[in-house]
Amino acid sequence: VAQADIKGFYDNIDATQTALYAAGCGYSWPLLRAAVGLQMLATTTLHAKGKSVQVSRRTRSVITGSRCAKEFGAIIVTSVAEEVASENAHFAIRFGESALLVAAWVDNIVAYGHWAKVATDVLDCFDIVLKDSWGLHLKEG
């Protein structure tokens, strides 16, 4: 087993890039547009049943603590994990019909292998795909 965190993950997520990627994967464009709008607008006004309520922004220029951080982060981690798993499926630990290679909790990435070298190589692969696809890196050490 090998573990690493994504360096400055939520501070460096590009909401627009993430939404465009998600739209290409079939996510609802109106919902994505609304999510990016919630992230980028200083104030959002909700109108329903003849009433208006203003919801002020919870963050300034970064996605940390924002309304959409969890969702945007999950899109990024899932996209990288799927690519790494497809390229390295032969290294996965098998449990009958199931297999385990990469797991994530928020920005904590865990790679599995029958040997420590395999797990660290999978983590290195995750780091390369993360950099190439999203411009992010795993923390050193």
C-alpha cells in the first residue's frame, strides 16, 4: 500500500476546466453552468414562489470551502483514477470478480499492489496523469 495527498488540491482546481470536462462526459450542462456560476459569482440570488433570497459567496478566488468543492474534486480524482486503473489493471489486487488498485478519500490517494514497488509505481502513474490532465501534483514524500 502507498499513500499520498494531492498538493494544494482545492486551492488549485479550475472550476471551468472541470465543468467542461464533465460536460464532455455527459454531465448536465445546465447544472454544471449553475455550479460554476455559484463558484464564480460574488452573490447568488435565488428566486422561488415570488420570493428572492441572496446567498453570499463563501470563498474568495479558490474552491476551498465552496459549495461545489466536493463535486469538482470528485470529478478530477475519478477521471485520473479511471485512467490509471485502465492502464494498470493487471497490477490490481483481485477479490473474486472484483479488483482494487486505487482508492481516494477527498485528496488522499491510496494505491494497492501485491508488492510495495507496485503500489508506489501506481502512485507515480497517478501523479503523471494528474499533472498531464489537470496541472496538479501529489505531495512529495
